[in-house]
Amino acid sequence: MTPFRIGHGYDIHRLRAGRKLILGGETIDFHLGLDGHSDADVVCHAVMDALLGGLALGDIGVHFPNTDPTWKDANSIELLRHAGRLIKKESYQIANIDVTIIAEKPKLGPHIPGMIANISKALDIDSNCVSIKATTNEGVGFIGRGEGIAAFSVALLYK
């Protein structure tokens, strides 16, 4: 394998009542949460797919299939730790991770430092190696109507 690898990740989930909203391992006070088999943390899921994809190790569906009851309501920070261990097992390190969250509501700015701390701790990397930004979809489409939240992530890995 080459000494530098880059991976891209994406995840999206619907919002629904009766679920906690968890993003980047942070529980956010909001009347809706993300619907999914695990805790549906789109931030952690996008980061995992970027990391796994960078080393051609499949995606989170390969490692944590939603058909397996083991992963029902799983904590995505714990799943992210597992992905981090796989990266180390391949003798790679994480240079940086960049995440963009797309959500109409709630305002995520105050929660970003906590998300960065959670992700950097789970992956055992410096917090300055993790960037998280939040934007809206300007009222357009599924996300713009407040029906869901998405996240994109890119990760640079090196030997």
C-alpha cells in the first residue's frame, strides 16, 4: 500500500420522535432524534466510513451490519474506537479528519467542541487533527425541511 491514503464517508438518517439526538458522541437536547439500527450518529458513521474506505477495509455495514442484533442501539463512539484499532492494525495513522454536518435544526455550533473531543479521544489522536463544521441546507429538500441530518467526512491516513 502507498504511504498516504484518503477516504471519504457519508451518512444520512431521518429524524423522528422518541429517539435521542446523538452527533459525534454528544447527546443534544432536541425534540427529535436520528432513526437507525444503532444510535444513528451520522457524524461517527461518516468518519468510520472515511477511515475504513481509506484503507479499502469495507464500510460500517460490513463491520457492523444492521441485520445483526448485536449492534441494535450501539454506541457509535465505541464502533469508532473499533475502526481506529483497525487503522492501527494496518500500521497507519490518522493525519486529519474533516467533517461537515448538514442540519436545518438544531444549532450545532455550541456542540462542536464536545464532538471534536469525543472523536479525538475515541481515535487516540490530537483534537487539532479533527475539524467539524455545521451548515444548513437552506430550506431545500429532505434536510432543509428538517426531516433528517447528514454528514460528510474525509480522512487522510499515512504510514
